[in-house]
Amino acid sequence: DAGITQSPRYKITETGRQVTLMCHQTWSHSYMFWYRQDLGHGLRLIYYSAAADITDKGEVPDGYVVSRSKTENFPLTLESATRSQTSVYFCASSDLPEAFFGQGTRLTVV
Amino acid sequence: AQKITQTQPGMFVQEKEAVTLDCTYDTSDPSYGLFWYKQPSSGEMIFLIYQGSYDQQNATEGRYSLNFQKARKSANLVISASQLGDSAMYFCAMSPVQGAQKLVFGQGTRLTINP
């Protein structure tokens, strides 16, 4: 199916562990994004990518790492998870002017 | 820096009435895009409508229209003939260039449609 998919949909991890959230799109859109959604803050940009091997920081990048070796994949890694990173994470890709969002990953850090 | 302000945390509207969700923005960029997204209780983000800063006409998509007042820096969403399925969170967002790049979101408005 065409679209943008995130995995896993739900994840519980322990403080200090490394965790990777996956994002895959089938459209070959150039731009991809990672946002986090917390109560009272709407969605905030973590990282984005304009093309394969080109990434840049967004508003809240600390504690996160991204890579984009292929156009269709844009994984987000929490190097050492903290409780403050408990959130819903959305991946998106952009076919101007629209951005298309994945279903989200609900991450809980205990 | 760009900023989006949505001043209505929640709104309650009777079914079939029109509803206006407020959005004001702040930017120094000469070119930008404005967006509205719907987030139902299931959690996905659904694109509703887009307005480019240089577009002369207000954007419309079915029952949705964007009331763009550039001088006032407002981009209100108007939903005509509301339906029960319109109950959701609504987010206004903007990007620094026309098109969806590096979206900055407001905090959202929770819309509840009463039968």
C-alpha cells in the first residue's frame, strides 16, 4: 500500500536504553520529518531531511539522532531514553504543499 | 522565528452550524504557507487545507475554507454545515516557505459537535 508507515505503533522502554523508531514512505518524497506531540505543546519538529544523506535539526533535537541513507526511510533513534522523551512521535513526508503523516508511535519511557 | 497562536482551547457547536476556528501567526518571512490539520480521537493527522502567502484567493476544500487576512496575520478555518464527524482536535500550522517544510504548529483547538 502506498503511504507512510511507522513502526512500532507502541513501545515501552526503560530509561537509558537505546530505541529506534522506524519510518518508511512509498512515494519517494524528498522531504521527511520527525515531530513529537506532547500535551500543551502541539507538534514540535525534532529533525528533518531534505533528501537522502541531508538532515538538519528542528526545534527539539537534543537526545535524538537521525539518518537517511535511502530516500524512503528515515529512522529516529533515542540514544539513551529519558522519561521526558515519553511522547507520541509522528513521521511525515512532504509533496508540496502538503505534508502526509504516519499513524504515530506512542513511546513510553519508564 | 515563526509562531502560531490558537486562542480557543475548546469549542462546542451544534450540528449543522458553521464554525470558525481562530489562528493567528507571526513571521518575518516574506513567503510562507499556512495549513490546517485535523486530529480525530484515533490520533492520525489529516491534512485539510493549505494557503500560500502569495495566493490572492482564500483556499477552499469542500466544507472547509481558510479565511486568510494577511494584514491581520490571521488564517481562520471555517467549517460550513458541521457534522458529528467533525469532532476532533484542529491544528493550525505554518512553514517558512510556500509548501510543507518545517511546520510550526499551534497548540490546537478541540472542537465538539453536539447533535
